[in-house]
Amino acid sequence: MDKILNRYIMCWILFLVLTAVPCLALEPGEILVVANKNAAGSIGLAKYYMKKRGIPKENLIKLCVTDKETLNRLDYEKRVAVPVRRYLEKNDRQGSIRCLVIMYGLPLKVAPPELTAEEREEIEKLKEKKSELENRLHSLGEERDEERSGIKRELESIKKQIFHIMKNDQWSSLDSEIALVFEKDYPLSGWIPNPYYLGFRGKEFATKKESVLMVSRLDGPSDSIVRRIIDDSIETEKKGLKGTAYFDARWPDPGDKKNSGYAFYDASIHKAANLIKKMGIMPVVIDSNQELFQPGQCPQAALYCGWYRLSRYVDAFQWQPGAVGFHIASGECATLRGKSSRVWCKMMLEKGVAATIGPVGEPYVQAFPVPEIFFSFLVDGYFSLAECCLVSLPYLSWKMVLVGDPLYRPFKNRYRTPTNEFVH
């Protein structure tokens, strides 16, 4: 690794130390495992994981909640948030718990609060008005452009009002919500900026860092897959993750040009690929064409980041044990159990990855972990999977889910803990 790259990573570490980010050397004793009494296999898998990782037996909370993938807001508060908060307040007065592990069998999504009678009535009125305007628009001649434009603007306004009253921007992943379990009063509409996200450094936040927990999920289409994720993560740490890194951008590398939105994430994929290539950790393949990698094009895949193909996984990869990757597209973690679903998170777990990230619904591109930050911390070797996600994730109380062992360090053998030196 060249001197510039070394300085770049060391600056990140220095920044973390100076700003007191509690994402240094996550330990088994700092993890609280959350299991579901009502889900077959949930508690058994929790105990299996805890034994494998040396997590204290008392660091287990057993909830009694639905085993369906969607949970209503009231049950989330009563059956998840309150019990977890009470456990932490009673048993963790020193604040040593920094990470929650959500086990197989717990819900994936939290629905918005139920509509009141007044809200339902208001929606019906707006729908009637919308229908009247649509009929009026349909009856107008094409020559009446000004009037047509006015009606269209009014229709858009009504649609936004209905969306807001329906609370469609209050859907979230259980994981992203429970990260703020210490925050008892915050707006449910939209997202909450993550104070640990490095892209927001220097800004002021209503949410304090000490109120935020890391959250990771050990989950998947079956309990056997969850067990495999645990075993692969531990075994891979012993010898280090081997294989090829695949990065699937859509456009050529823009260099140092300022970008936003889609262009920002495409440029970040390039930066992540270039970083790993310069470090010489493993072979790197970067594709700058709009088409995705096609079946058979990605043998021995160890790392992956790409976009965009909505809910249609492409079987291009031969995943290495311990592989880590995520796909930037909407709703790729909308289900982990749907038998006919081909969302990327579910399919990647079925095919062999040990860790992935995805949203339970439309997150908007700027809500995804930033690839260059996530992968730079991951390949550093010192930081755990949960820590890599925390510092690269812009928003909380929103849509994102991290699936994998939070303690997983696939490049652990690159870092000499006693001397804090990188192995080149």
C-alpha cells in the first residue's frame, strides 16, 4: 500500500479517535442479542451464536412478538422497544452495550401508526376531489393548455397530501428504528441523520451519539443459512477473505469531479474499487458499462458492490465463504423469506454471502452506505462489520438493514492489534 493511501486510512482512524466515535474494537461483551420466543429456531440460533463468539449468557433478551416480517407500530413500541430499553436501563448502567444483534425470526419492517378516523375521512375527501379533477382533465380539449397545467399541478398537490396523511414515509426497518431505542421522542416522518456518518462530520445533530446503537441482523431464508453465516464469518477471520472484488458501476470514472445523487454513488463505487486495487489485497474487476455483470462472469467473488436492477438478482457470482457485498437498488431487503422473491439480499444470502446490506422499501439513493467509506474500513482489518456500516450509513429511523455477524472482520489478519500497524 502506498504512502498516500496509508495516510488516508490513518487520517480516518485519527478522526475517529479525536471525535470519540465508539466504534473501535467492538467486543463480544458489548453485544446484546435479541431473540423471539414465538419463532422456531430463534433462541437456539441466538445461543449458538453467543457460544461461538463468547458473548456472555446474560446478554440475551427474549421477546414475545410476531414472527411475521411486518410489525405494527404499536407492537414495536410495546413488545420490542420498551423491553429492550428496560433491559439496557436495568442491566447496562455503565453503557457497555454498543450493538444489538437481531436474530432470525424477528420482524423485518415496522409499519406506520394506524390512521385515525379523522385522517381516513380527510383521505376520502381528497380522493373524491382527485377523481373530480381527473374527470375534468379528461374532458378538456388539448388546446386549453393553461387550464390543463393548473389541474395537473393541483392533482400533484393532492397526491402529496394523501401520501403524507397515509404516513407512507413512516415505514422503516425494525433494525434502523431500534438503533434509536434510547430516543423516546423523535419524528417518525422521513429519516434521522446519523451522527456517526463521516459525511456529516462537523455538523450539529438533534440525536446525540451516545443515544445511537449499532444494529446487525443474523437472519435469512432459513435457520441453516443463518448458522452458515455464523460459521463462515468465524472461519474466514482465521485465514482472511480470499477471492476477487467486483464493482459494477454504470458510467466511466469521473475522477475528482463533484457529483451528487446517482453520480455520487457511481463515483464512490469507482473510488472503492481503486482503493482496494491500490492496496493490492485481491484482484479487482470494475465494470463501467450500464449492463450488470452477467451469469458466470464473477468467479470467486469475495467483495461486491453494484447497481441497478430492481428486485431481480443476477446469478453472476460464485461466492467465496465469508463474502461481503451489497447492491444499490430499492427494496432489496423487502423480504428475506419470500420463496418466490428474487430481491438481492435474500438471493445473495441463499447463494452464499456472509454479509449484505439493503433497504426494506424505497430509501432514495442517498440513504445507502457510501461504498468508498464502507469498503475502506472493512479492508482496513481493524473495524468490525457493524462499525463499517455505522460510519458509512447516512440515516437512521429509515429503511436500511445490515445482515451479518456484527463482529465479523474478514481482513482481521491484516492488522496487528498490539502495535496498531498495518500489514502490507
